Amino acid sequence: MKNTVFLGTLAAAGLAAGFVSAATLDDVKARGELNCGVNTGLVGFAAPDANGNWSGFDVAICKAVAAAVLGDASKVKYVPTTGQTRFTALASGEVDILSRNTTWTFSRDADLKFTFIGVNYYDGQGFMVNKALGVTSAKELDGATVCIQTGTTTELNLADFFKVNNMTYSPVTIETNAEGEQQFLAGACDAYTTDASGLAATRAAFANPEDYVILPEIISKEPLGPLVRHGDDQWADITRWAMNALIAAEEYGVTSANIEELSKGTENPEINRLLGAGEDNLGAMIGLEKDWGKKAIVGAGGNYGEIFAATIGESTPIGLARGLNAQWTQGGLLYTPPFR
Amino acid sequence: MSDTHSETVAYVRETMLPQATPPASEVGAIKWLRENLFSGVLNTILTLVGIAAVVWLVQAALPWFLHGVWNANSLPECRQIIAETWGEGAHGACWAVIRERWNQFLFGFYPSDLYWRPVLALALFFAAVAPVLFTELPRKLLWGSAFYPAVAYILLWGGSLWVPISVMAGFGVGWLGLVAARRTNLPLLGPLAAVLLPLIWWLFLAGPVAGMLEDIIPLGVEEVRSDKFGGFVLSLTIGIAAIVLSLPLGIVLALGRRSDMLLVKALSVGFIEFIRGVPLITLLFTASLLLNYFLPPGTNFDIILRVIIMVTLFAAAYIAEVIRGGLAALPRGQYEAADSLGLDYWKAMQLIVLPQALKISIPGIVSTFIGLFKDTTLVIFVGLLDPLKGITDAVRAAIEWKGVYWEPFIFVGAIFFVFNFGMSRYSMYLENKLKRDHR
């Protein structure tokens, strides 16, 4: 990275042409830094603070991977990506992993040649309306004007939902979430639709949140997860299991408070394998240190539940309930394969 | 003659009347109002509608400005303060977001202990362009201006001092080549050496030489990478670099388009029409996305540099057409006069044609520059954090500031206005100074 704007470019073009990098792990280690594609700004999921330090639910994945691979959660270069640039940034190698509230779909997995390493947030599209409207169900929205972001899957879901239920609507197209809020508050549309997590965050920022209700219907499946390029299975394994480590940690009761204690060795062999405290060295199988799992959990700022609570959970202004994102033992969908 | 009046009128006053004040409707404010605002039925109606619109706007916006809150840590706190001070339901601006995050709007993620570097770079920029803009200053200062790009690069990006030095040395290599070639008396060798030698230097030698010198004498300042750039540091870096580079390129293209040489003309026309035919966003996407596919993986072609190149090419095509307008406006006699003096093409252009053509083109050139500077906000589409949308969205993504809408736009808009208004005033100054009309 000592190369500079003027020279490095042309010189590197000639030199690098020879070897196509398949081993992302080696690249990241050589670089000493993880390039992580994130949202340019999404409340609770990815946002820089006044000093330019990124934090959020998606950002925690970047930190976990960086900590597992490099041993330091701060060795991340955050690359802000837009809806248009995110896939190219990943495909071209500009980022090593994309952790940007991206819906896992068939075509993105197969046609765009990406590997989704799991789901870190199960989302779904919902509706928000003014309480004064007196609507209690999305099925009562016949003839409503709906604020909808253009060029997104939500737009298609909306059309499907109204068609299936034999209703009509008139769309008010908006470009960004901030614009949608303005339009909705100004009364330009009866209902505002986007992912339920986004609705909750938007409602939380209103001057009078109690005047608005989020309708119970969720009309689509939006499994959001991090993704990497096709063709480097080792890297996919590393990132997948770094995320799974966070989920497993919650399941086994490993928290940022007791992790130091537990990593000295416990009665539970599963925890020992996760934290690298026992005989088994899982890290060696994916080219990492023995205590990679511990580093990932510490680097991310705790287990899945702790991250959730700190960034988007019920104690934050966004106030999302765990819902589908609870552990399988709690009636949710989070279920990590065993660390064995 | 003396008794003419005695036959026509009975009495002729022989003393002057004292001057009376003009009627009230013909002086002062009332006269001005009658002439300018109420001179007819249509104008009266338009005036009343205009006043109503202004009153409505002020009524709607003024309380919002007056209720502004500067000291708060979050939007809910702002709202609480406004509700406490001005009563429930009052609206007000939450300027606290600007107070808290102004540094991000101006500097992006640039390290805060190094803020002096972009500020100094901007100050030095004004010092460097002063001799170009104001001819009263001594001409020798232009030599200082020539080294400004290297200084600005070091200040903005930092890193090894040897890099810009070795890049600048490329120009020296070209000049040496030119001097050496002149001794040989081969006519084409001079220009060829002046172009090829620096290219060879930059492509193959400049990097290793800079690295070698860095190894011998390490000399440098803390490096700041492009991903730390954002806000107005980014806008001004791209804007100023593109403005400075696009003017000479535009002049060359304009001359090329009017050239008699078929190849030069065809290339110029093709370039100008292609660039003008596609939107800037297309070029930015090309720079950011398409190049990634064409260049070998792992190539580290700085994104800001790519954007500067694309914006420069885009602006150069427009500048070329503006200048072509200036060239076309010159009477044919000027060209013929230059020829009859025995001046060759370059001398004729330099001494007679271009000074006049550029003078005519000033308003158009400055318009293009202002447009270019504002277009730098489009870089958000390639993931760079411009001040208008990139930084604003990033700030809004913080939970404490989610929901602020107008305040960042107004702040950023005001700063853009200052820069653009400054450019506009300078162009008017220049037009007045260069006025040679014999009226």
C-alpha cells in the first residue's frame, strides 16, 4: 500500500497481470488489512461516528473476520458501497467480503457468482401508516398511495402483494430513505413500505412515533447476509465460520464478559473447540490460529445476541425485537452447525 | 422682434418662478414603485403575487430558522429543546448536527490531527493561481505555481516526498530531451523526444527511482489514503484538479477541431462528440466499475485519480466547444492579419487568435467550471463520500441524527454557493478588465 496514486497504478497493472489471486486469505494476510464492503450509511447496520469509526450490525461481521484472520478487529478498510456498486466491488476484488444488508436470492447466488456465507438478519417487507388512517391490516390498503423506493426488490414485492390480494395502489416513487420519510411525514402517501427493520428505524426517528403504526403483515422474505466471491472455498469457510462463531457463542452462553474465563478451558468440549481451549485445533483446518474463534467474538464486540442488543436491539432507539433472529432454542431461525 | 409678444399675448412674466418640489408621485420611493412594480395592470398583478409568495415563504421558513438549536447531542434532544422553548408543536432547525459533524462535511474521514494539510493545500492553491489570475503580480511567481501540483499532492496524500519529485523530474527529462534533440538539427526529433522521454520515464523509471531514493534518504510525511477523503476535501480535490487540467486540454481540442489536418480533426471531433454524448454518470461508472474488469485483478488504480481523469475529459469536451465558439466569433481578418505578419501557426494562435477568443469565451468557460464543480457531488454513485449526499447519508445513518433533512443540505449548499459565487465574480472582474470595445 506504499504505492501511490500516480505511479503505483501503471506499474502494478503490468506486474499483477501475471497472477490471478485465488487465495483471498493470503492476500488479506499480505495486505495486513481486510477490505470490507459496507453500506454508505444505514441506521444500526453501518454508520461512521464523528471520528470516522464505523460501527453497526453489519460492521460487526467485518470486525469478526478481521479479528479471526489478522488478530486485530481494527485492521479493516471500510469501503462504502451503493446499491449499484456493491456487486461489482466484490466481483472485481475491490473488497474481500460484502457485508451490506444484501438479500440472498437465487440469481445473486448463481448468476452473479457469489457465495452467501449465511444469514445474519432475517428481514421482511412491511408497511407503516398513520394511525389516524384507522388501518390495522395491510389487506385494508386497497386504493392507497404507497411511498416506495425505486429499483429495489421491495418495489416488485409490493406489486405482487397487491395483485395477489386483488387490490390497487398508486405508487409514489422515492430515491432514498430520507426522502421517503419526508414524503410520508408530509402526507404525500398513505403508507410507506420497506424492510421491517428500516421501518422501525425510520419510525423511531419521527418526532411523534406513537402517531404511526407498523402493520403486522410481512409480505416478503429478505434473508440478509454477507457474501464473498465464488471460487475461493477456503475464504468462504473462514468467513462463514467466523459468523457462525458469533451465533454459536450466544447459544453456548459465551459472552464478552466471561470469554476470558471460559477460554481457559471448560467442561463443555464444544465451547473448548469454539474458543480453541481444548485439544482440538479447528483453526488449523481453515488456515488460522487455534484461538481464531475467541478473537472473532472479542473483535466483533461479543456474541450475536450482544451485537444485536447493542446495535439494533430493543434497548436502542431502533428497538427491534429478536423475532425470527432468535436462537433456534428460543423459537427463532438462528441455527449454526456444530463446531466439531 | 422686441414687440412680437405685445401682439399675441397680453402679459408675459418677466421674473422666474421659485422652483417647486416635484409632485409626490414623481420622486423617491413612490416614483420607483410606480415605474418598477406597478407600471401596468399585468405588472401590478405580478408584483402582488410575488409579494404574497415571499411573505408565505418567510412565514413558513423564518420560524424554523429562528427556532434553530445549536447545542444538542441528538435530534430528539433538539426537538425537546425546541418544544420546551417555543411550545409544543413548534418546528425548528437542528443545527447541532452541523456543530457536531462539521468536520466530516468539510474533511470526510481525514485524520483530524492532519486537517491543517488540506487547509494549507487550499491556501497555497490560491497563492499559486494568483499570478495566473491577476496579471499585476510579478511574472516570476509563475515558476512557483508550476511546482504547486507536487506540493498539493504531498500535502493531501502524504507519503514519500520522492514520488512527486520524481514525477516532476519527468518534465525536466522532456526538456533535456528537447534541448539535446535541437542540437541534431532533425526537425521531428525535438517534439518526439519531448513527448516520448517523459513517458518512458514515468512508466518505467520514476517508480524505481523514487523507491531507491526513499531507501537512501527516507523523506516523507504521514500517508493519508484515498478512502479517508470525503466531503469538501474530496469535492475540491476533484474539482480543482479537473478545472486546472481541463482548460489546456479543452484549448487543444478546440484547435484540433478547427485544424486542416484530417486525422487531428477527426480525432478531436470524435472525442468531443463521444464525451458530450454520454452522461457524466456513465463515465464515472466506467471509471469505477468497468475498468475493474479490464484491469488485471489486484491492480491498485486509485479511485480518486480515476474520477479526476474522467471528470477532466468530460469538462474538456465542453470547454473545447465553448472555446470553439470564441474562435468562430473572431473576424476572419484577424487570422489573415496574423498570417500576413508572417507568424507561424503556433505564434499566430498564441499572440493573436487565442487571447481574443479566450476573452470572448470567459463567461462560457466559467459556467462550465461552475457546473463541473457542482458535478463533483455525483461521485456518490461510485461510492465516494461527497458532501451533499454521501456524508449527509452517513451522518443520517447515526441513530442520533436520523431524521434530520434540510440542515445538512442548507449547510453544504451555502458552502457551494460561496465557491461558485466567487468564481462568477472573478469572471466578471476579468471581463471588465479585458474589455477593449471602442464604444
